[in-house]
Amino acid sequence: MTALKTIDLKGLSSEEREQRLFGALDAVRTGQSVQVTLEFNPLPLAYSLKAGGEFRITYLKQGPEEWSLELTRTAQPADKREQLKELLRMVRQGPLSEQGRQQARDLLRVLDAATLGLLEKDLVREGMTQAEIRDHLRDLHREVLGGSLASRRLEGSEPHPVLTLLEEHQAILAALNALEEVVRGLEAASSFETARAELVRLHRVTALLLEAESHHRREEQVIFPRLERLGVLESPALMREDHQRFRRRKQRLRELAERALEPRGLDFGIWRCEVADQGELLVRELSSHILKEDNVLYRTALESFSAADWEQVRRESDAIGYCRSAAEGQVEPRAVELDMRSVPLLQRQARILSAWKQLPAGGVLRLTNDREPRPLYYLFQATQRGHFEWSYEKEGPEEWIAAIRKR
């Protein structure tokens, strides 16, 4: 009998482990097997590989100091990254068909965080904003978990604890989108006086992000310990480290916002640079963290916890408290004003579409024109159907003002 090739992942960092494992699995042909050895329970990995339908999983050893799995390839992988990129491009044009949504559910079950990070970079280069990517992926992740939530309905009328966590993720992502807008607004300002509106928004968005602390505490005190008792150690440890880093960044942003209230002696340029540094890092890192929790951590909990566990999770969560819902936590995006009357005709469309691309979900493009912008309306109908709301504030005869809200 031929000995199995062993992939020893003990002692490696998360990034090194992921690169070594998935690099090795890419070379495994149908019918071939490999043995994977770790120092912790690989439950999230097992669920992820099973969901992909490409490997049969057999436990050879189950702790306490070493776990060993035999992975037998049953099917060759498709190019999942390219498939998901195409789905997200389709989402920009309108709602997906049920077939497309099923394909997205299948893909998201097996995409690792590293692949999602590369996917985001590709799409940004192609013109999709990070806020759009996060919004679309968030919606697709909710569908992935929908079946699991439905099959684990708890007694009573209260929502499942995971559904509550997902709703709070929506509120956090909305606040991150607003923080991106604040940073861009500050880039256009020249002083604390000219940045007054953005300073108000910075106070509001930092307050919302700090309020999410109850969300992180429930994960740390209620969800993570139960996973650890099942032997799932690495994911909770990494998530806790992330939480500590996010707390420091959010607190520093709050300090910077408060310092700007009395800016005497404070250099605006230096202050703005630190806000941009802290804000951009928090947006990027916390968005990636949320994807990991939605795609791996919550699904592992849904597969592992019993109905009795979830009832206890709910009671313990109630005692800690919750952050505001997505609707309550929404920060109103500022309107972007575009006066096209002095812009040459051949340049108008490109400038409008560039401004629209940068507009966050919920934002408004307020367009002033010296002629009726009906051709632009038809263009939006053809390319942005389902993603915009158009209304006129003024309709000629010498001036037209259209308000275009991004859904």
C-alpha cells in the first residue's frame, strides 16, 4: 500500500498554513489522497472542503495534541475566483437569477479569505468600488447562511443569534462606507473650518463603530468559548487578535475627532493624514474580518452547536446587549453636487459616470444641467437598472436639477 503524502501544518502561521495547504491541494488529482496534520481541531477546514464537494474527509486522528485528516479528491476544482468575479459584475447590472444566486452560494461556501482578498483587488482595478464589493458579497454571504438558519429555527419569535450578528455586520459595514466618504471629503478640505461638515460626520461614524463593541464582546464571551470547547482554537484566537487591533484604531479615530473640536495649535494636514491612515486601515481590515466571520466562523458554529446551545447563546447575548440595527446605524451619506453647465458637452458624461462610480450606496448625485438630461436617464436605465432612483427637483426651461440616489 502506497504511503499517503503528508502535509504537516503544525507550527505555521495562518497565512503560511493556507498557502502551503491550498498550494498542495491544487496538485492533487481525482482519486488521489493526502494526509494533513495539525495541532488543533480542523473543523472549519473540514466543513469548507466538504461544502466544496471536491474532497472526501476522513479523520485519522482526533487530538488532543494532534489531529490528522485524509483528504481524497473526488472532483477537480473549477475556476471559482473567475466565476465569482463574473457574478459580481452581473450584480452591478441588476438582480441575479435564482440560478446565479445558487451558483454564488456554492462558490462562497469554499472561497478562502486569501482568494477573496485577491478577488477584491481585481475588481477594484476593473472599476468597482470597495464599498460596492463589500455590499454585494455581504448580500451573497447572507444567502449562503440562509439555509442553515432556516434548518435551525429556534423556539419563539426572536431571531436566531447568527441572524442578529449578520444584521449588526450590515450596520458596521454601513459605518465603514461612511468612514470612507469622510476620508475622501477631508482630502478635498484645506482647513478645519472648511472641513466642518466632515468633522460632524466623523464624530457620528466613530460613535457608531465604538457602539459595535457589544457585538465583539458577544462573540468573545459567548460564541468563541463554545467553539474552543469543541476544539476549534485557531479561528477564535485570530478573531480576538483582530478585535484588539480594531479597538485601538477606533479609539484613536475617536480621539482625533474630539481633538478637532478645539484645533488650536493643531496642524490640519498632519491631523488629516493620521485620520486617513487609521480610517483606511480600519475599513480594509474590519471588512476582511467580517467576510471571514460570515464565511467560516458563523458557518462552523451553525454546523457545530445544538438547538440547546443556541438557546443558551441567546440568553447570554441578551445579558451583554446589542448594537443598533442596520437601519438605525445608517449614517446619512452626503450629496455630491455636480454643476455641468460650464463643462464642455463632450466631457459631461465621463465626469458624471466617474462621480457615480465613487458614490457610496445610499448616496445622492445632485446634477445641475442647462438641458434636459433624459439621454443620461436612458443610459442609467440600460446600465444601472435596479441600482438607482431618479427624481427631478427642477425641470427647465433654463435649468434642470436631477437627484440620482444609488441603491
